[in-house]
Amino acid sequence: MNFAALSFEIGSSAKAVRVLPAGRFRSADGSGRPQTPPEGWHLDAAAAAALIARARARSDKKLIDYEHQSMRASERAPVPAAGWFSNLSWREPGEAEPGGLYIEPEWTPRAAAMIADREYRYLSPLFSYDPESGRVLDLVSVALVNQAGLDGLADLAALAATQRFYPEEDQAMIPKPLLAALAVAESATEAEALAALAALKSERDALKAEIDALKTAAPDPAKYVPVESVARLQEQLAALSADMLAREVDGIVAAALADGRLAAGLKDWAVALGKRDLAALKDFCAKAHPIAALAGMQSGGRAPAAPAGETLTRAQFAALSAEDQMKKSVAGVTLVD
């Protein structure tokens, strides 16, 4: 962003005074300004509308001084006001009047008298512009001057290094990737971007302080225990759980063997099933029917004598299937020759 100043002749009785022309324009003081862009500065209705909106958003009025003395405010010299303005308007070029940006100055009595006496003849606007396109960005201030071009442009560079002459909402100086990294909108002002950056810094500092405190502080025994103690406790709990499971499985298998729901040859299978899936073992034993003959043989003894019941010859008994023979034996059938 660059700065420039021009001059326009005024009259003491003029209510509205043109401070910037419409279209492309250059300095007429022979300095060849601007050097960039070579085609000159540019002001159109759209750019003027932005300038007018910014002026209306301000609560204070803008200064009209003498010979741009406000540029040298850092020298602590008095900077008397020649006037003030807040009302800006855009006029399209026409036959009756030249087009451009106009202000309505409110002159001090002293300045009005000097203009009426022709002690000051020109109004010089100080404005910022885009060095690539030449587009006027902001009207900084206005001064009463008697030179067609401003003397001492070096002061403008010094002033630009210490003061902001572009509007707060102008985001040309804030890179979009930086705004995205700060998680703020592209339309955010510099103040909003700085606030977001300050918030991130505050969060970082708080987190760093918390980490440092954890590194140096002794752990609270009521909240933390050594990792070795937790591991040892977990091992003990696992061993206890395995012992309890083994005891329960042994009890279920022993009961099933005792009442004939489980054959002795299936004991190892039942124990392995119970340790792997206790619910499955319980379900198997619940559905198995006790067999009295098996119950009597679990300890290696003989089957109990069948009670008195049906009488079959040995030939009849032999003709039965193995399953029926088991059923007849359980039912207490009597065999005769």
C-alpha cells in the first residue's frame, strides 16, 4: 500500500469540494507520480462507495490541517485544524461539474478567512492506494496547501511506518492462510486476528504450565498408584478367577458323574468345556438325563441289580437292539432260560 497527495483549487463559499477525480489520474506537479502503476491512480463509483462507507462508520470527523502538518505530529509541534469533514459523496462526471469524490468541509473561522483572502488556494488530499492496480483505498486526511504537489514525500514514508492509514476492515495486509490457521473468517479485522492469536497463545501457555506442574509435582497417592502394583494386582485377580472357575467346573462335573448324567470317559472333555465355556457345560448337564446304570459304574463298581419287572427269555433279550437291551436292563427285566 502506498500514499499520495494532490491539490485541488477551492473557494471559501463552496459547500462541497472535490478532493479526488473520477477515473484515471496522475499528479500534475511534474514529479511523474505515480511510478507504479504506470497508468496512474484510479477511482470509480465502487471504490468511492467503500471510502464513503468507511467514513460513515467512524464516530469522529476527519481532519483538515495546514500543509499536512499532522504528518509531523511526532515532532510535538502544534497541529491546528483548518476544518473537519465527515460527509463524502460521489458524483459522476457531467457537463455541470467534474466527477469524483467530494467532501463537505466545516472550516474554522481562521481557515475560512484565509481562504477568502486567497492566502490558501488548494486542498490536498492524502490517500492510500494499491500499488499494483492504482485503486484508491482510503482517504487519510486533507490539507490546505499552496503548492500544486506536496513537498516532502519522504515524510509520508516515515508516517506510514508509525501509523495506520488503511481502514481496519481492509484485509489486504493479512494473508488468508494466516486467517485460516487462526480459525477466523477471511473478513476478520486485524484486531480480531490479533485477539484470536492472543487466545491461542493463552491456551498454549496454560497447557505448558499444566505439563510443567505434572512433571515436577509428586503424584497424589489417593489418585494414582504405581504401574507395578496395578500389574501385580491384575495377575492376582486373574489367578483367583481361574481358581474359582476350576473349582466350579470340578463341582459340576463331579455332580454329573455321580448321578449318571455324564459318563466317566467324558470327564476330561467336560472339564475342558467348562474352563472354556462354563455356560455351555451347565447347559449340557441341565439337559442330560441321569442313567442309573452309569451312576453305579462311575467308581468302577457293578451296576445295581435290576428290580423285579418284565421277564424275557435270553433269546428274546438277544434279539433286542443294544439300546433296547440297555433300557430293559435299567428297567429291571428278568431273563429266564
